Amino acid sequence: MTPKQPPEAGDILQGTLDLLILRTLIFGPAHGHTIAHSIEQTSENALEIEQGSLYPALHRLEDRGLVSSKWGVSDNNRKAKFYQLTAKGRKELTAATSRWRQMTRAIGLILGESNS
């Protein structure tokens, strides 16, 4: 995952890519290109997910039982592996989202932001 802006504007903590992938798959099965494109669009082009980061993350999530995969045909009629969130993945998404919100709130407090 590489920021499209200077590092100070786009740095993301390690492990966040897994959370972004799980969140993207909440909408249904998708292949790697679609997942990366969705993250890019949803982040208003602030995040670009490179294949060298995306596919190892997808394999890691699959090894942990958080996503499953099966081969299918993409919109452009090419063979593609489609990834889908598992029940375990949904639970992890809920837990990871909660941890993320707690962490960003804590960082906001340290930075002097008053919204809680």
C-alpha cells in the first residue's frame, strides 16, 4: 500500500490493509483488481494498493480463515480468483474496526482534537 500524497498525509499503520480488504469484501465477493480499485475509489484516490502488497495480504487472510476464494470469470471474461468474507472474517472485521476506532480516538486525544 503506498500513499499517493506525501508520507505525512498518507501514512497508514501496518496491518490496516487487512482491515481495508475485509471491509471491501463486506459488499460481496470480488477479485484482487476490484478490491484494489474499490479501496482507491473509496479513499478518494488517497490510497493505491499495489499487487505486491495486495496478494500477500489476501493469501494471509485466506490462511487465517478470514476469507475464502474460488476461481471464476471476471467482467472482462478472464479467469480470476474471487475472494469472499467468511463468518470468521466478519467477526474479525467487527473486532478490528473497534480496535481501529479506539486507536484513532486515542491518537486524536493526544493531538488535541476535541471530538470523541
